[in-house]
Amino acid sequence: MDDDVREFLRTFTQAVELSHRAMGAASGEPLADRLTAYLGAPVAEIAVVTEEVMNHRYADWDVALAEVAGRDPESAELGVGGGDMRHHVSLGDLVGGGHGQGVVGQVDYASVAVGPTEHRRAIGLGLRLFRYAGHPVVVMQRRSNRQYGRDTGSLEVICADEDTRAALLDELREVALERSVLRGQVIAFESSGYGPEAQGVTFLPRPEVGEDEVILPPGSLARIAGHVSGIAEHADTLRRHGQHLKRGLLLHGPPGTGKTHTVRHLISRNPGHTVVVLAGESLGYISLAASLARALQPAVVVLEDCDLVAEDRGMGPSGRPLLFEVLDAMDGLDADADVTFLLTTNRAQALERALVQRPGRVDLAVEIPLPDEAGRRRLLELYQGGLDLGDEALAEAARRTEGMTASFVKELVRRAVLAAAMAGEEPGDEHLRSALDGLLAGHEELTRVLLGNARPGDDPEDVPGVTGWEQGGGCGDPYG
């Protein structure tokens, strides 16, 4: 290499270094300098302790940090500048020197769901500076961001005193659980999603389904409600006498008879319970749901269409069949945990063998059968609302719908109203009869099956149907 080339490289290197220094000076105050001044010691020489935060708990930790830091009247929030690089490096890297050193910038905030319609402004990327137990503390909050390869959130804590740092993290865990935004909510775990709505859980509105809206055989609803609400109401007495609180309830019967609707009523009448709804692919989150239910009890874990889990030969997160994951989660909770596992199935025989071989998971099974004539009459009266339908027409419809489900009856009333609207008339008895004639016609056979209705001679367990929390079905579906 000749002297001219060496001189060029030396000059070029100097130019690059000057450029970096100039960019650093122009971009703002070095983060390390600010934190060193606050902590009273070189920040690069203090260990950083990281706490991983699951997405569905991020708001809880933000609440806890706001409360604990807020006790210090001089607490402050501090942002991190430096473009995209700040998303890729740790707090230790940001304050450790070098060309990638962070600078003071603006705090990044995020809108985080804390209810079906409520959101909280949480720190998405930023630092809280406050004193805890007399010691200066720095906590960096970082929300998950798959764009930058971060699937979970995190807290990074800097405090020169190790005992203070440990005590702070212990209190934050306690406050985050005590003040959890999930407590008393109805939530569903998400199996995928990348948008701002995918925060690990979806908040569902708590349904409002009165007892008079649930049409079941006499005594059935009282047995079901007593197993869920009754045990919860007398939890202290049961514990005092050494009786277990954890229970499993199985609702089984043909599609469209009202299993999901009965579940909604149970959720409605227990407003203080945390409810986790699992269906389809999200059943793979059963272990996480059970852990959450234990922490936020009293709680209900709803497992929709468990017969599909029994048929699924795929593996759960631990590498074991998904049905085993479900049974293990039910068995894994302490006996005194006030948690109800509420299972629904269209085909009880798909679960029966597994549940018999591992007794104790389900301690009450209640059939939700096809409604009898009296039940169908009550359903017609429920669905007719303010319609002016005569007793004779209702009795005739109840008699002619033998073997039909609640879903069928609901669709019958809707078609009667639609027929009247298309004719420009007020709904009446003739529209109900006409709609029933149409639904019972031969060309509507598939429609009847899709509404969950068995044909004469069919085994109800062999008839396909569509159920589910989001899809509705059953008596008086409040989301339908």
C-alpha cells in the first residue's frame, strides 16, 4: 500500500469519527450523562436487571410503575432518541458508550386496551426516574414490537443498591397483580395477529342474559348456576371445612340447543369473576389461561367445543397432545382455587373416555337437550318480543316444530318478521305460519341441519352444527 493510499484512509477515518461526534452532539444530550448525574454513579458500571413482561400483562406493569413511581413527587419520565437503533439494543447498550450510545429524546407512548372499549396511555418506550426506599432508580419500559423482533415487553431496572432493586421488583409484581386490568374482565386469548389490536388478549363485553332468557328443562339451570355461583358465594365456608373449590362443569347436547347461551348467562350473573374464553386454536393457551385464572380468582375458564380438542391429534405448546394439555391444566390447580372450568361439547362421547380415565376434572355434567313442546312455546314467546302473535298460532308453531332447536325457533321468528316487512305489513299469525311452512319444506332440509336440527331418526350426536362464542347459537343469543 503506497503512502497516498495510507494518507487517504487516515483522512477518511478522521472524517468519519468527526461526523459521528458531530451527529451525536446535534442529536441531543447523551443518555448516559443524564442517568449518571441522576444516579450519582457511572451508569455504565451499574448492572441492569431485565424483567420480561408478557403482552397481556403489559398494562398491569404500567399501572404498577405509575403507582409506585408516583409516590415520589420528583419522579420524571425520560425518552430515548436515536432513531430505529434504540429499538434494537438494550438499556445497557444505550448507556454503555460507543457510536451506538443513546441520547435523551421524547417518550414513546402507546394506547393499550384495558377493557372492551377502554384504553390506557402507557409508556411504549421510555424511562421512569424516581426514588424508591431512598435510592435513585431508573426503569426502562419497552413494549413488544414484532417489527423489531421483540415478541414480549420488558422492564430494565438500574439501581446501585441490589436489595432495593430486588424489593422494587417484588412490589411491582404484587401491585401489577393486585391492580390487574384483567381482573373481573371477560377476555379471549389471541392465537395470532400483528396489528395494534393484537395485544395478546381481546376484551369481550360481559353479556347481559337474564335467567328468564335461558330456556332449559326444569331444574337444570338451578343445578348449573349452583355449581358455579353457589360454590363461589360460600367459598369461605367450604375452605374452613376443608372442601375443594375447583370444579369442572360440562354442558353437552346437540348443536343449537343453548349451551353457549347458558354460558353467557353464567358469566352475566357473576360480574366479579374473571373469565377466559378459549375456542378453536386458542385452546392451546389452556395452561396460560389456568395460571391467569388462579392469579385472578374467582375465575371461569370457558372451553368451547372440547370435542374438537379430543379429535385433534396435533401437539400443544409442550409437545403433548392438546387434550392432555387441557386435562393437566384442570388438574394442576390447587383444590382450594376458586376456579370453574366450563366445558361445552356437541358430542359427549368424544370426551367421555378421557374424562372417565382421569376422574375429578369434571364433577357435574348437564345435558342441554332439544326443547320439548312447552320449551318451544316459551322460546317463541321469548323471541316474539313485542310482536302481536296469537296463542293459537304460537301453540301450532310449538307443536309443528318437534325435534327443532332453539336456533331454529329464533330463525323462524326472524323470517316471519322479514316476510311481513317485505310485504309492507305488520308481523302477524299468517306470517309465522308462512315462515314455518317454508322452513319445513323439503328444499330447506340443509338449512334445518345447519340450524342444528336433527331429522326424525337421526342421532343428534351425528348432526353437524355451528356453535361458538363469536358465532352465537342457542337461546336468546345477545350477540346475534
